[in-house]
Amino acid sequence: MVAPAPPTQDHRAGERRATRPVPVLLTAALCALTALRFGASAELPAYLLLVVAGVLLAVIDRDHHLLPNRVVLPTLVAGAVLFSGAAAVTGEWPALIRAGLAAAAVFAVLLGMALVSPAGIGMGDVKLGAVLGLNLGWLGWPHVLLGLSAGFVVQALLALALMATRRVGLRTELPFGPALLLGTGLVVLAPLVI
């Protein structure tokens, strides 16, 4: 009988990363805030999906500079299905149409930016933009503009803070997904503080 090989350094680091409690606690806290924000509404499941997928995507993008299609695309489809169900329950068909248009608009804007500056925005960010546009669009066009703008502001502030502490240089590429997600989260949850 052959003994299993001892775990490698990379394997142990992956296990430690997978068992870190911060993403789990953050997901739980954000789900609680989201439930507080939306109450027992028809759109709550779509926003809870955004929270769970968003934390997962932020962690993956931070660690690997990657927003995998196997998470982003099912989140987009499931979100569209959940918002369609919410529209069927509430009769908010204009909100559903606006959400679809916003998803396409944010996707198009980020795609244009990615084509102009491929080093700044990747295709994962572009696809994530459709997810965020869908969720922000359900709330209204001002939310779409504020959410997207907030993502850029968060990214700029983060880059400045990291440069000031000399953790990154001018040419360091930072993942953009976490900033987009945080900007969206701030706009979606803003009514809790305003």
C-alpha cells in the first residue's frame, strides 16, 4: 500500500485560505444587513444571491485577479430569474425591464473601457458589470450611476492608500472586482444609513 504524499506548501496555504472565517462572517453580516434593508420582499432573494456571490467573487479576485465565468454567469442568470419572479409577484415589470437595460448598459460601458485599456479592466470585470447593473437597475437609474461611480471611487481611494503605504507601485495592477462590488453594496445598502 502506497502512503499518500505529504501536503505541499501550496496545498496547506490553500487549506488555510479556504478555512478563514472572515469571508464567512462577512457574508453572514451582509446577508443580515440586506434582509434588514429589503425585509420580506420579493426582491430579497436576488440581493441575497448578490451578497453570497459577491463576497466569493471579491475573495477570488483579490487572491487570483480572476472573476471566474462559472460564478459570474450563473449569478447573472439566477439574478435575472429571481428578479423575474419578483416582478411576477409585485407587478414591477418596469423595474425588471430597467434592470435588464441597466445590465446591458453597464456591460457595454465596461466593455468599451476594457477595449480601450485592457490592462485596467478585464473581461471578468465586464461580465460582473452586467450582474451589478441588473441589481442596481432594479432600484433605479440613479442607483446604477451611483453604484458604478462608487466602484471607481473606491478603486481610486484604495490605490492611493496602497501607494501611500508603499504596498503597491504606479504600475501595479489591482483587481477591480472588489471595488465594483463594494461600490454597489454601498449604494444598495445606503438607505440603512440615510
